[in-house]
Amino acid sequence: MNEVKLTQLGIKDSRDLLNKKEISATELTNAYIQNIEESSKLNAFIEKTFDKALMQASEADKIIGTDSQKSLCGIPLGIKDLFCCKNVKTQAASDILENFIPPYESTVTQKLWNEQAIMLGKLNMDEFAMGSSNETSTYGPVINPWKSTDSHDSLTPGGSSGGSSAAVAANLCTGATGTDTGGSIRQPASFTGTVGLKPTYGRCSRWGIIAFASSFDQAGPITKNVTDSAIMLKAMSGFDPLDSTSAKIDVPDYEQELGKDIKGLRVGLAKEYSLQNGDSEASRKLEEAIKILKNMGAEIVEVSLPHTEFALPTYYVLAPAEASSNLARYDGVRYGYRAKLDTNDSILELYEKTRSEGFGTEVKRRILIGTYVLSSGYYDAYYKRAQKVRSLIKNDFDEVFKKVDIILTPTTPTSAFPLGSKGTQDPVEMYMNDIFTVPANLAGLPALSLPVGLDELGLPLGVQLIGNNWQEPLLLNTAFNLENTLAFENNPKKWWA
Amino acid sequence: MEIDTETVLKIARLSRIKINEGESADIQKDLNRIVEFVKKLGEIDIDGIDEFNFGKTNIEDMRKDSVTIYDNTDTILKNTKNKNQDFFTVPKIVE
């Protein structure tokens, strides 16, 4: 089979061909390796594990068709650099973890390998997942495979899982892992025409995922289509004794849930999630999605989430507070970067110089603001208050889910923007990107971004579906129905090879 | 401005991040911008509202607090150049 076509397939289609023995896992893996080797301009893969991949592929070829075969046997995946992988360099795209080789494997990636998936390598991201454009990575930004029709500017693939989204859109892997603390799976998916799913908080174990904000962080898949998302989510999910916040709730066979009738589904449209420009392609695409759902028998219900305008300020108190605590462990003593010290420097200088030189600007900014909102005299005014507002935001969703089954919103205010165009003078300008995605993290709810088409500039646009806790089957099935009618094709012009 | 130069230095010290004189003004400006942004939270009446928690469904149970033996110190020490036998080395702490 033609290799270009082979790598366009995604997880389900590759699995089906592998099962029919029309292709081998080794053949499939080699096709991806070739694509990755040609993709250096995209800067998506920062650590390649091709030897390991080919060994896993050879193993998979022996297993396929036998009783030992598991759900992802022979499927080549990319892994966000936030996941610790045993004996594979893992840095969270930060200098402070320079040459860190984890002696253990994250639970989520272990589950993928238990299902016999193949590891192609580690994917670029914003440093410690703090960013919305991939520009805070120590490896430099990932470039979006998509380009605007009216300019040659390099565009952001979104962030923080920008390496994952770009790699999937550019056919560098069948699917990829991402993590989402304030939109880091859904926004990059929206910017690259891919499907990104942030599961319910507690669906996937956080063990071995480098922590950013522990009450928000959640792993999830970025894939070419909804079916692949369902397949990958099943493999990634489940209770883990090593993460006490992972839920002891059965993992459904999400793929089996797809294709069900959505007649009578109550879809909420929240007035607080409207796009600024009502006369744009983005608005029209959202309208089109609504129309499709209506035609399928869904009932559209106007709803209100009155505290939405407080979501971003709440997030930018709580997430930095948790980050300041989580990132306290990087002290230069046991692993990663250690600053060069002067002869008389004390242990304090070891900490302070290491952290000053090892962390990037945005990470330092968040540690400092987090330390500030937790410090004596400010804790009540900021941190405690934000925790209470977080309750109000969750209550808004609880009320709305009494009236509807699912909420439909835009994923992002705009399509992908040029690198270097946002947040250089004002950090808050970059934070505004997460305006539609952050509320689901605050409330712990599952949410999915689905591509709906292209805007005036020929760039992908996404819509977001937010569900109630553990409603991933409903999210995926609704997205699947929409996807079938929209028939979006993710085929950016291949300028990078 | 809520965060003055002294406060920047204080939170930098608490954060164990060295700030050079040249970067202090920029950091101060950015932090004040963020504080100004999150001040919006002051507009809400939070009387009688509980702090957020995930409720019962998410914290299922804690694992047993049992002793496990990890004897692979070599693997751990591979991640540093600053070691002496089985120990990490740091600047002298005790005079």
C-alpha cells in the first residue's frame, strides 16, 4: 500500500488492516518513522524511540491474529513529553529536567503498552504544560501543519499539547496522548483539525505524569477522528491504586457506544459562550453543527452559566497556586539541571540559581503568582475566594445538567494564530485563549473538541461538547454523529517535507 | 500597584527563585497585570459558599500505608552527576 495513504489511516483503520494482515505493524511503523524523519520543520517530535518502536512492531507482528492480541496491538503512538516513560528522556520541555531519565513508567503510558501499542517518541509541548501556543518549550515552538491561505506565517498548533496535535494532523502518528489542565488538549485539537478529549477528572490516572495543577490535570487522547478517540480513551482509563484521585468506576467500551441515535438529546447552548463576531465563518460553522443536531432529532435548549466570566480569573489563581507547590520539588539536588555555583555559595544559592536558570519566564511567572496568592495576608483574598468561586462555577453546571444532557460551545475564540503574535507584552492576552475551555477543568467535567470545518483563512475550527461527569460515552457518540455529517477532512498541504 | 518591588523580592525568596536586578521591573509589571486580572473575583458575593471539592466520587480510597523496599539506588543516582558513593552531594550545610 502507498505509504502516504497508510499514515493517513488513524487507529481504527490501521487496526482493521493489521487484523486482516493486509499490512504489518513493522510496515506501518516504518511509514510513520519516515514521516517523522521528514518533519523536522514541524518540531513536533523531540525524542525519537525508533529502535524501541521497531522492536515493539516486530513483537506485535508475532501476536496479531493470536489469542494474546490486545486492543492497540501494532498501533504507533506519540507521547506528550509530560508523561514519564521508563528509560526515555522526559523533560516536560523544560531545562530544569535536563537529561532526566525516569526510572519508572506513567500509568497511562503503561496501559497503552499493555495494550501492545507502539511508542514512536516524545512530543513537544509548552514547558510544564504552561502555555497556549507551544512557545514556552525549551525546544522551541511546534509549527502548525496548517497554513493560512493568505500568508506563509508559521502558526501555533496550540498548547500545551501542540506537539501532539501537530503530529496527529501531519500524519506523524496514528494518535497521541495529551494532557489538559485548562484546555491543553482541546485548544490544540481545535487549531489542527483533530479530535481532542479531556475526560472527567479521575478517569485517567495522573501517576507518572509530571504534575502542573493536580486538581485540574487530566490525560486524554488527541486523534484523527472520534472512533480513534474512543479506542484510545478506553485503553488509557481506569482506577489506579497509585493515584487516589483516579475513580473506581468501570470503563465502558466507548467504541461500542458509537452510532447510537441521538433523537431526544437535549443540547444546551450557553449565552456566555458566544463568539465576539457573529458574522464569521466560526459562527456559521457553529450554527451548522446546531442544525445538524436538530435534524437528528436533538432538542436545542438555551441555558445560562452565569459565573463563566469568573472562570479565567479563578483558574489563574488556583492553577498557579498548585503549580507553585508542585514545582517546589525541582531543587537541583537529585536530578535535572544544577546551576554552576561559586565557591562560597550555600544550599540556598543552589536552589535559587538552579530554579532561576532552569525554569523559563512563564513558568517562573506562575510560580511567583502562585506563591503570592498562597502567602500570608493574601490567602483569603485570593486562594480561598477562588476556591469558593470554583464551587459557584461547578454549581452552574450542576443546574444546567438538570435541563440538558450536553453543552455545545466553540472550543476557542479564534482559529490558530501566528507564532509570536500574542502575549509578548501582556501575559493575560495569551490566557484569554482558554476562555471556553477552562470552565470544564474547574468543574472536573469531560469535554471534547471536534473539527467542524475551515474558517475564512482556510484554518480548522473546532466545537466543544461538554458533558456531565462520566458522560464520555454520550460525548463521543454525539461527536460521532456530528462527524459523520460534517465529513471534515484533515489534509493540510504538506509543505514541510 | 499592589505588588511593589519589595514584595517581588519577598515572593521570589519564598519561591527560591533568584531574580536579577535587571528583570525585577518586568516581573513586577507582569505580576501586577495578573493580579489586576484576578481581582475580578472580588466582585462576587461568596458568603456561605463552601470551598470547592470533588465530593465523594473522586477520592475513592487511599492505598494501604505499607512499607515497600526500593533497592535500585543506582538507577536513581544515574540522574545526577553530583554524587558520592550512594549519596547526593550539595554545598556544605553545617559549619
